[in-house]
Amino acid sequence: MKKRLGIISLFVIIFIAFIITWNYSYLEGLEEADIPTYDTPTGNFIPAEGGVFKRFNNAGHDFSNMPIDENHQRSLDSYYDNRAYHGAPPSIPHPVAKDRSLGGNTCLQCHQNGGFVEKFNAYAPVTPHPELINCRQCHVAIKTNNTFREFAFTKVQAPEVGVGANNAMPGSPPMIPHQLQMRENCITCHSGPSAPKEIRVSHPERINCRQCHIPISNEKQQMDASTFLRQFNNSYEE
Amino acid sequence: MPIKSYLALSISGRKEELMTALRNLHQCEVVPAKNQDVLALVTDTPNEKEDDILKEKIEALDSLKLLSLVSGFDTPHN
Amino acid sequence: MNKSATNRRSFIKKMAMMSAMTAASSMFPGILFANEQEKGIPEDANLDWKKGPCRFCGVGCGILVGTENGKAVAVKGDPNSSVNKGLLCVKGYHQIMCIQSKDRLTHALVKKNGSYVRTPINDALDLVASKMKETITNHGKDSVAMYTSGQSTIPEGYIASKLMKGAIGTNNLDCNARLCMASAVTGFLTSFGADEPMGCYEDIDHADYFVTWGNNMAEMHPVLFSRMLEQKALRGAKIIDFATRTTRSSTASDRSILFEPQTDLAVANAICYEIIKNGWVNRSFVEKHCSFSKGLTDMGYGLEDHYEFTDKPQKIDFEAYKEFLKDYSPELVAKYSKVSVRDIKYLASIYGDPNIKVVSYWCMGMNQHTRGTWINNLVYNIHLLTGKISQPGNGPFSLTGQPSACGTAREVGTFTHKLPHGVVTNQEDREMAARIWKVPVENIPSKPTYHATEMFRAVDRGDIKFIWVQATNPLVSLPKTSRYRPGMEKESCFVVVSDVFPTPTSDVADVILPASWHIEKGGLYGNSERRTQYWDKMVEGPGETTPDAWMFIEVAKRMGYGDLFPYSKENHVEEIFNEYRQFHEGAKHGMAPLEVLKKESGVIWPYVNGKSTQWRFNAKYDPACSNGEDFHFYGKPDGKAVIWQRPFEEAPEKPDQEYPFWLNTGRVIEHWHTGSMTRRIPVLHQAMPNAYVEFHPDDAKTLGIRNGENIKITSRRGSCNLPASINERGLPTKGQIFVPFFDENMLINDVTLDAFCPISKEPDYKKCAVKVEKA
């Protein structure tokens, strides 16, 4: 009995010693551990406006050195032809590969980085939002040119382009005449061989587009500018 | 309301002069070629009569070597 | 109906044009028509282009202003300026639009029975002079004060200093640069003994890494950021963004590292710890060119009136410094800075690698800091330990926020303790000023008086009876305006405001003087890279608008100091600059003569023997180096730069139960400072019509706040209502909110804390505790 107690207590002591030693070395380890990870205080959010820089690091996309192919360039007219109104998601003007797929890789093969497509004799337009992979949620194919009933939808006038149309002063950088939601990544539509020729930017390598080009009007609620014209309570105005 | 487009060839080296002269006519839109003495010209006039007058005016410009009509449109009167 | 007809016509015209072009291409193979985007460019043949500097931030871009029939109608970047090489930002391109604003101050206004009466400018200046004189007679010299600006031109700052310090004989002169650059100045002076960066913007073309410390350059210094992005694309240079908020700069950088407010002090020390631990110290550089010092700690935060502090530096040795750094191992610092050990080691390895060229950039994040001088010192420590300083592509670079914060505030010295050369406490400097100003040396008092915050406290207390505010808007830009606005409104102080537009500051003025905008007068500005830029008057100002320097001179004459100000109205800019240049003669600060400045798009000083010195303290580039070594930090008597032992200390006010959020304030790309100019530019106002409060999405979710909802922010000092902005322009860290301060209709500075760095006296706008609730 004594012998057995002795053995048990010996094991208990060894066990306790083990726990203490282990604990100690664990704590030591914590002190000097190489990488205690802390959550980045911001989590995984990226500010919505960050989109402007998003595509510049993409492999295979050298924005400072984009080819221009005059024979296969798009025009703004054909760009708008493919949309119900300016700002609407464009339809798919070509047969789709897999009718059952969401889009995703199938569409992105051509529309992530663009490139010339023999079959359609055109450059694939680059999407400004490749992170959204359920393409066909918004983009649908055109299977007929008829309408179900007679149709009287007037397209909203698209913003004018060209020098002078959106500038505040002669020679000043044009402002952005369209909404930016889903289209924050400027260079996808404004540079490269698939960009409509009227809106192709001459300096895509500048990267920080919104340093000079800002929206013509804020999408949020507008304040009356007269707020800033101070009123003097007096004989100032003669 | 006729709209007509022409190619205008200037006497060599006098493209700028021709362009300014055409722009001053107001009813003209001009796009110059970069590497030739050629201008693409579109005229927009309210009626046939004025169109004729304008054409005469243009042909009287002495920096102009040759004017050739490319296409013409006329919108219906209503 | 009409509209669609026109559309149809324009469509047909387009078609007609197309067919003409097609025909041409078949007739003349290879013909090219003007780019479609260039069609209809207004021919700017009639415009007259004149060079000058941009009116906004401290980058100091060169601009060309196009004038037509005596009106400024267009702006473009100056391709000859090595600063911006023809590029500007949206503010710069549209700057001249503000001068056409309908509420422009065109005539002097004098307050009579509570309303402003239009007054001829000469009568208004008579009144100002007589008030100033009367106040001095009744209450003494130190009862009058002048508060100027980093937007004042060099001649304006010089005349203000000469009038206050030389003629009247009071040091009651300070400027708004105290709110933005003072910590940079004291940082330079304590570490190097000579103010302003040693490098220049050309560093961007050489550096491999850019580390930005609490600095959103994509919005605040966009032209420089674009130069960095260009190098990134061309050479693969890397941008590391070290900040408390995710911004456009973070999204464009190669790595974004976020830290807990105030812990930049600890992280900087941890980087030095790693550099020493890994043997990355440039031993020969440190032995030859550096000494070690420590100063006082637990300095306080200047929250109480009459607070005073003088540092007592004490020499230490390398071993003592190494011992001090033991508290700053990455493992210990990571715990409270929330920067991972890996990121700290990563930063240290960039600075430590001898084959990598690094430039550190910072602006208000480090300067508006209750330990602003310290954090400036600490970043210099990193560059000094590794010897990465004063070489092309290697060096610390303190950016400025105002067009002439360097040229006027720092070089001319419109601070209470400064003279155009040196400080008022130095006998020799006072003698030099007295000699050039032709005043008795006893006229210049030897003791500094009020720095900006204390100056407005003195107005509130009633100690200052007359204040002249020029080209700045303190009642929007001071911290804790909830105290200083009622202070300025008191009857005890006569307030004169000279400005271009009415502002909340001019609202409390007794006399409002109409100032010329920068292109309506000639002048000189000095930018962040020590570049002095001259411009001529380009257009006439409206009404009775007058250059600020000339208003000072007129008042000086009326006060009986005419002999000291013998300048002519037509040529005063040149006459004043030539007089001022005498202060800086020599290889250390020599300024280019006017003939050169008129010709060039800005010239960097020291300008020695017809050549600019781009990298100071480096014998290869700087003729002022005289010790025979590669480097010579000649600002210090022993020729050595100082590595400072500066600990981490907590912020004066931290979030707690009652006020659980950090409040950070700053700017946006569209607006500059208090927005008195940029908000009057329709393009900018339409893009950013009002201020907002940014939340982290998780905080917004917890509080149930939706985008655009009206939020009330309250601190122990005041409150402010703003719409919420979630995940838009920027993204503060959890537990932090951010508000831009440009909006005079939503005064966030009613909420901020007027604690300041005890050494530089610069307030901290980036940290205080607030609570938020739906309004």
C-alpha cells in the first residue's frame, strides 16, 4: 500500500513538475516568439475609393505601354449601343461558351485582362470589377433583336465627351461626367486597345487618376452653394 | 437642311490658313489631317440656297486648291 | 423634341465627317487626322501664359496662368519646373476660379454698431494704425499682436517681422505655421542645428523604398505621390505606408502597416533596436558624424495657460543609448502598438539593408503630435544610425502643408522666437537684425512671448488688446475653437483681419481689410525642398484689394515708422527681397539673386557661385562642408548630428468608458486647409460639398450607424454634427473616427484638444477622445 502510494505520489510530482516546466517554457516562448499575430486593426476592408489603383499591379497589364490598334478599336457609339442607358450593365453581344455557368472564369478568361479575339475580330473589353464573378447576374446575352411589344424607351442622353465638354476652364483636366459605382477602376475602360477611342486616355501611366479628375457632381446629397456665400448684416452691398 | 461633307486640299503649306478661314465661316466643321495638306470639312446650312452661297464662299478662298464632295444628307422639312 | 432633333443633326454631321475621313484614307494612304479627343480644342493662341507657384500646398508646383483681356482664365503645369514637370492636381488646375467668387472682399469693412460699413481703404488703415498706437500707449507694446501665415509671401513675412520686432519692439508675432511645421523645425534644430530638409524632391528618382509615416500623400501631396508612382512603375520602387488610417495612399502602396495612435514613438525606437541588434549600424558614419543625447521626459502637454518648458539636453554614449532601447524590442512594442513583430522587423530590415536606398516622408501625422519633436528626432535616428542621409535617394524628408511655410514662416521667421537670421535669444542675431533694419539693438526684445495657442489664450484672458490676423483663418483651424471663438468675440480685443474672402475669423473682426490674391500681386514663396519661387503680378485685383505687405507698410508709415519702410508701391517686392537677402549671405543659406529667380522656375538654396545645393551636409554637393570628411553637419558646433534618446509616452487624452473613440482630423484632396478658397471653386465644392465622419465598418455596425446618417461627435470641449461615411474615402482603424476639418459649417475643431508638443508648441489635432451618437 505504502509502496503504491509512493509510486502514485512520485508520478503526481513528476506530472506537476512537467506541467510547471512546460508552462514556463510556453510562456518564455510567447515572449520571444517570432510572430505573435495581431489582427490588423482594419480587418479586411479596403476603402471603396481604393479601386482606382487596383489594376495597376496586374501581371501582363503594362499600362504605360498599351498597344493601339486603329483597325480594331471601339467607338463610343458602339459602347453605348450595347447598353440600355449609360451606366447600365452591357449585354453580351456574342454567343456564350457555357450557358449554365455563372460566368466567372469563363468570362474572365478574356475580360479580366483583355486581348485580341480572332473569332470576333475585336479586343475584349476589360471589366472594372473582376472580383465580382457572378457575371451573368447582370450581363445577359442578346438572343433576338425583336421586342415583345412595341417599345418606347428613350435612352438617357449620355454625357458628352471631348475636350471642352467636361472642363471647367480651357485646358484644365476634364471632370468625371459619369457615376463611379462599380466603375472605380478608371483605366480598364479608359486605356488599352479595347477602350472606346473617344475616351482613351493619353497618359494611363499616371495611375493616380483622381489627383486631377474628380466627379462632376458628388453622388451624395448636395448642399446649396449659397451656404458659403457669407451674408453681411449691413450696408456692404450698396 | 443640308449637311454635306467634303475633302478640302489646300495649297501646300497653307493648311493652317485655310483651316482658320473655314472656321471663321461658322457653318463649317473642320478636322485637319496631321500629315497631309488635307482637311475633312462638314457644312451645315439651314437650306439649299444658303448651302450654295456657302459653297461659293469656300471656293473663293485662295488657300484652297481643290474641294471634292464626299457625301450629302438632307433632313426632311417639317 | 428640339433636343432630339439637334442630336439627330449632330449624328448626321458625325457620319458626314466619318465618310469624308474614310474617303480621304482611300485617296491618301496613311493619312492621319487629328486625334478624336483633341477635336474642338479651344485654340489658346490668344492666352498669355505667366509663370508662378501654386497657391496651395507646400509641394510648390510651378504653374502657368493663362490670362486673356486682363482676366485669369486657365492654369497649366509648368513643364520647366523640376518639382512637378508639368503636372498639377485638381486644386492647382482650378485655383484661379476662386478669385471670381461673388462674395470676394473687395473693399475695407469697418464694424459700426454691429454691422459692417464699406470704408475707403485709406480710412480703414488710418483706423488700424491709430488703434494700434493707442493700444501700445495705454497697455504697452506686448498688448498688440500679429498672427500671420505660411501663405504670406516672403516680403509680407519680412515686413511683419520688421514692423513688430524691429519698429514696435515686441515679439508678439506668430503664425499658423506653428500649427503645422513647428515640430519639424524643432526636430531639425535639435538633431542637426539647421532647419529644413537636407535632401530634395530629386530623391524620388533615386530611392528604392519610400516609407510614409502617417502621411496620406496620394491626397495631400498628390504631385509628389505621382512621381513616386512613376518610379514604382519604371524601376519597381516600393511604397510602404505606415499610418493609423487606410487611405488612397495605402491602397496604392506595396505594403500598408497600421499602428495604434501615438505608438509611432515606440515603433521608431523598435526599428533602432533591431538595427543595432542585427549589426546594421553604419559604424564609421556614426563614430565620425553623430553624438548621442537625452532630454527631459514627462514634459506635460501644455493644457494649462502660461505653460512653459525648456529642454535640458545631456550628452550620453552609445552604450547608454543601447541600454535605453532594451525596452523597445519588437516583441514588447508589438503588444501596445498593434504592429506585428514581423512588420516591425520588416521595416527595420528596409532601413538596415545597406544596399537599399530609403526616403522617409512625413507631414502632419508626425508634426501635429504632443511629442512631435521627439518623433521627428526618432526618425532622424533611424537614418543617422544607418548613415542613410544627405545622399541622392537616401534621407528623411519633412513635407510642408503651406506654399511658403518654409520660405516665409521658417526662413524669414514669423515666429515669436525667430528673427530672419537666428533667434531673438541670441545677442549676435539681434545685432545683425538691428544693423540691417537700421534700428537700435535694444528695440528687439530678447525674450519670446506667445506661440499661436498661447496667443489666442492671451486674447481670451484679455492680455492681448489688439490682434491683426493676416491670410489665415484661426477660428476654423485652431484646436479647441470652442474656447477661442468666444475669446475673439470679447470686447477687450480689437481684431483686424486681412483676407481675400470672408471667413468665420473675419466674422469676429472689427476691421476687415481686402487682400490681393497671390496672382494679383508679385511675391516669392519657398517650398518644402528649399526652393524659392518668384512671380510677377498677373492680373488686377478687384475694388480696393491691396497686397498685404503694402498694407503693413502703410500702417507702419501712419504709426511714424516711415523712415524704416522706405519702399515704393510699385517695386516694394524687389526692394524688400534684396534687403532680406542680406540676412542669409554665405554658403549655408545663400539665396539666389532676383534676376535668377525671375528667369528660373524656382531655385533651391543654398545657392552658391551660381549653383544650387541639392543635398546639404554632403561634401560632394555642399560647398559649406569644411571638415574634410564626406559629411559635415555644420549646424552643430561640433559638426555632429545628434541621435536622441526619446522614450514612448502616452497621449494626454485616451479613449475611456465615457469617450470611447479616438478622433483624428485631416484633409481631403479636393479641399485645402479651411476651404476658404477651395470651397469657392465650383468644381471642388461639387465633388466634396461637406465634411463627414469616417467610421470603421465594424464600429458602424455595432453602433447601428448607416452611411449618411447624421452623427453627433462630443468631446469634453464641444460637439459637432456630421454625416457618417462608412468605407468610402478612407477607413480609420477600429475604435477611431476621422473627420476632415475644411468645413466651416461643421467645425470639428470645436471638439479637438489644444494639447501641444512642449518643445515645438505645435498642437496635436490627431488624437483626442470623443463619444459618438446619432443626432
